[in-house]
Amino acid sequence: MAAIGKIRSWGPVLATVIGLALFAFIAEEMFRSCEATSNERRQQVGEVLGKKISVQEFQSLVEEYQDVIKMTQGRDNLSEDELNQVKDQVWQTFVNNTLIEKEASKLGLTVTDAEMQNILKEGSNPMLAQTPFVNQETGRFDVTQLTKFLGDYKKAQQTAGAGDVAEQYTRIYNYWKFIEKTLRQQVLQQKYQALLGHCLLSNPVASKMAFEAQNQESDVLLATIPFNSIKDSTIQVTDAELKAKYEEQKEMYKQTVESRDIKYVAFQVKPSAADRAELMKTMNEAKQQFEAGQSVAEVVRKAQSQMPYSGFAISRNALPADVARQIDSMQIGQVSAPFETKLDNTLNVVKYINKVQQPDSVEFRIIQVSSETPEATTKLADSIYTALQGGAEFEALAKKYNQTGDKQWLTSAMYERSQTIDADSKQYLNTLLTLGAGETKNLKLSQNNLIIQVTNRKNFIDKFDVAVVKHTIDFSKDTYSEAYNNFSQYVSENKTLGDLEKNAGKFGFYVQERKDIYNSEHNIAGLRSTRDAMKWIFDAKEGEVSPLYECGNNDNLLVIALTKVHKVGYRDLVDVEEQVKQDVIRDKKFQKASEMLAGVTDIAAAKAKGAVVDSVRQITFGAPVFVQAAGSSEPALSGAVANAKIGQVSAAPIKGNGGAYLFQVLNKKEREGAKFEAKEQDKQVSQQAMQAASRFMSELYMKANVKDNRYLFF
């Protein structure tokens, strides 16, 4: 009994211990769940209608789009600006497709496989003309070529050791899958837009009104009191008037995406006089070595030129513009003096080696030959070449060795901008460029042999063999270190915006301002590599000052102060006060102008009151009239004139954007040559309806709860 009593006496303590243990267990699970949710959120590039896209998914789409551009344009890489454009396009495509798919799903709209097959058979969609499957004779997409390619691709995938042929087939296949996917998305959007557009129907009354709005012209005698003739200093605006005007047009100031205002100091490090002198020494040495006849490839390599020497003659379009201009005034064999190009901030030395005429396009076909040993490869290649010389069919031999032997085109754009070309590629390209049409060659490379037959050559153009030493005029480590120390001292000694502004001049800096930065932007102050600074801006609180950022091309220093956060919703009156004030001033100027014109019943009397009088012809309801005296377009005036009769004087002043107006209609007539054709006008009104329907995407976007977090990752 004593033991039971003792246990009972510990009851409250035990209950507390058990409760704390349960709470700790639940809290731990909640923490894990929150942490998992937070980690998931940190990996999300964005969200549309609840559909999330991860970093990995987004990057995969970006790489897919990049590959398409590289293939279609013959590019090896994209610039940072081009890559940013790709990311924007991929994001916009994701948003648009998500919105359309949701709406189409509600309506039961789909694009069936049968519809896709019909589109391919018809071959008229513009996207299909961008594929490699275009009949060269008709210039139209040929579905039989696509079918053949897909069959060949499947075979190539199953053939071991297909090497570069299989890789090339894969690139084309991936490109086709992108076109097919994009085409399906495009067709679905067109179907939705067409359905929406056909909800906006025309009728005879609307068509007649639209015709009259475009073609009924009025000539008027116009009296104008320009608002700019009334001095702003004569207008007094109270806080109450500002608030009332703000409330009246508050919807104009609704913000759907958060933005932020900043003040910042950006400093670009530039090369010193000593830095320029050192670079000029390098350029003069390169010039002397060129003139001494040293190997141009070695001179370019040792000088660490930004433009490597390939040994190929290339077309003028492939040369940098400054180099192309330079050789215009040079003779073959000549070496230029060092010259500066402001556009890309470089010093340059050019050696003009040769000019040749070569085809811009070469049609050819190949058979790749590879066997167990180099000797066996050589023997097999020799036998194939001998058979071809003896009259054997190229395609038949290619198929014998599990290859297609299809003809393909090589254009200058495919190789001229390559930064590096290995020995095999150089030998391969030289063979294609020097063989005549109908000639065949057995080309031995380091790993295999290629049987190459050129079938056609087109568009012979001038090509130039030039060696270029091109160097950016850059700063030295010492120059950068001195600039960094100065900027770092400025940032460390000034921890508030007030101090940054007060002391900027002492350090040789000045503070700039930028309003309404959105997280969809790719840079700050036009500088590259500012993603960390962008993340700081959208994580900071008003009044905070950032750390020092190194950005740009490693040549800029940046510090930022966050001055204002504009949340989603209505902008504060203080943010739009100047705009609201101008609207109030315009209202008051109209009121003053109306008082000047009070009791006026004809244009002559208006002129006596100080109005500017002029005749204005061919005013239509469909287009706002531009009034020279006020310097503005006036839709309200066009509407009032269209509603008045011949001889009528406007009963009261018309309020415009730039002035107050009285008018008298002198004449009304139909535009010369205009004839109402009901069917044609119905068609035009319907097209206008379709154009209006095309703006549906912005309406869907507004309701989609779009979250764009790209700035966190890219």
C-alpha cells in the first residue's frame, strides 16, 4: 500500500515527463517535416497554378533549348546575354503551357496523334520548314524524309561502334523531338485561342459601326487652350485633393509582383597607364615576330591571343568587324601596327596571310571505316575505295557496312567560328573544301578511315587566311588591389545609407538610385554576375546596407542600400504622388480653361478669350486626333466630333490630355474610295476580335498565382 501511495504521489511528475517526451517527439517530426518542405522549396525555380518546376527540370529544359540553338545556328556556345534570353524563353514557355493545359483540360481540348500525323502529312506548318527534313526541290517539309530518318536512327542506335554517325543521328533526333513537342503545344494554344476568338462574334450592326468609325471623316474649326499655357505655379494642390484623386484611380496603381528600390555605388576598375604600356609591349613583340616570319600559330599561341589561329581561310562575316575593316587596307603578307578597338576594348595586331576562293557550301557523303586493327582498317578502306573507283554504287556500299551514305551539306558557318580544331578535324575539313564535285578520297585519320565523296559545291566566295593577336586592355593585379582596398575601406567605414551618401565624394564615388527592381531581372545596374547581390536585395530589410560585391567581368565593385519594399497590392500614395499630382494639376487647368470659355458660343469668341484656333481635317472616331497646338493625341475629342452634326458647336469644353477644346463641325464625309462590303467588314471585325482574344494570356497569368524564384538559382 505504501508503494502504491508513493507511486501515486509521483503521478503529476510522471505526467509532465511523459508530456514533455511526447511534445519533443511531435516537435522533432514537425521540424523534420518543415525542414523537408523548406529544402523542397529551396529547390523550386517556380510555380504556376500549383505546378512546381525544380532546378533540375528547369536546367534540363534550358539545355534542350540551348542544343536546338547551337544546332540550328552552328554555334559552339552562347553568350551570357543569349543564355539569359534562353532562360526567359524557357520560363515563359513553361508558364504559358501550364496555363493553356489547365484551361484546355477544363474544356476537353487535346491534340491527338492523328491530328499530328495530318499536320506532318500536310507539311505547311512554318516550324516544319526549320527541320532537316525539307525537300530541296520543293522547299517544303517532306514527311517521307522524316519517316526514313526515324527508321535509320533506330538502326543506328542498335549498331555497335557507329561512333560519330550515331552521335549525329542522336542530335538530329533530339532536335526533332523538341520540334514535335513544341508543335503540339503550339497547336493546342491555337485551338484554345480560336475557340475563345469565336466567342466574340461580329454582326451587321457592329460591322457597319466599325466601318463608319474608320471611314467617316469630319473637318472642324478647333479652339484650343493648351494646358501648358497655364503656369503650374498658379495651381495649388492640397493633400486632400491628392488623396481624393488617388482613391479615384487607385486601380491604376495596383502591383501584381513585388518590387524593391535601391541606392547603390558601382565602381569599375580600369587599367592604369602602366597596364596599357605593358600590353603594348606584348603587341609590338608579336608584330616583330610576324614580320620576322615566325610560325603564325606559335606567335598567336605565345601571345595568348583571344582569337586562336585555326589555319583555315574563313569568310569575311566570320572575322571580327575590326579585323575585317583592317584587312581592307592591307596587302597579302602585310602585318598591321597595333591598333585599338573601342567597341570590345582590345589592342590588335593582324597578319594578312592569304585570300582564296572556296565554296560556302559543300554537299558530300561518307562511309566510316573501322576494324579490329589499324592494318585491317586500312585494308578495308582501300577495298571500298577501289570498288567505288571501279563504278560501285556509294549508297549500296554504305548499307553493306550498316551506314546510310546519305548526302549532307557542310556550310562555312558550321566550322568557321570554332575556337579549337584538332588535327583530324582540320584534315577532314580541308579534304571537303578542296575536293571537286564528283571526286572521292580515302582519308586516313588517327582512329579510322573515311571514304569521302563530294557531290556538289555551291556559292564560291572570298575567304581570308589571317592571324590575329587580340588582347583585352585589362588592369593588372596591383591596379585591382589598389581599387579594391579603397572601395573596401569606403564600405567598411560607412554602414548606413546616410553615411554612404555623405562620404561618397571623399572616396571618388557617387550614389545612384534604381526604383522598382523585380526578381525576374538578370542583373543590377547593367552589371553581369550580380546574382548574389540580387538575392541579397530580395532578402534584406528596408534601410540595410549590403556587403561589398565583386561583379561584372571581375572588374566592378558594388555596394547596395535597400530603400523601399513594394509589396503586392496597391502602391502607397507617396510612391505615386508625382503622377497623381500631375493628374490633379491637369484637372485644375481644365477647370481654369473652362472658366475662360464660360458663356462662349462660337469659335471667334473663344479666340477672343485667348484660345488658339486652327482647322483640323479628316478626324475619325477610329483613331485619336493629334492636336498640334497642345502637342498631344486626343481620343476624347475624336469621340465628341464623331457625335456632332455639321455646323454644330460643342456645347461645353472637351477635356483632353493636353488641353481644353471647343469645336465647330464644318463638314462630314465618307473617306474617298471607301465602300462598305458587309462580308469583308465582318471578316475584319472578326480578326480584331481574334486579336483581342490573343491577350487572354495576361488574364490567365493574373489568376495563376505565379511564383518566380529564378533569381535564387540563375
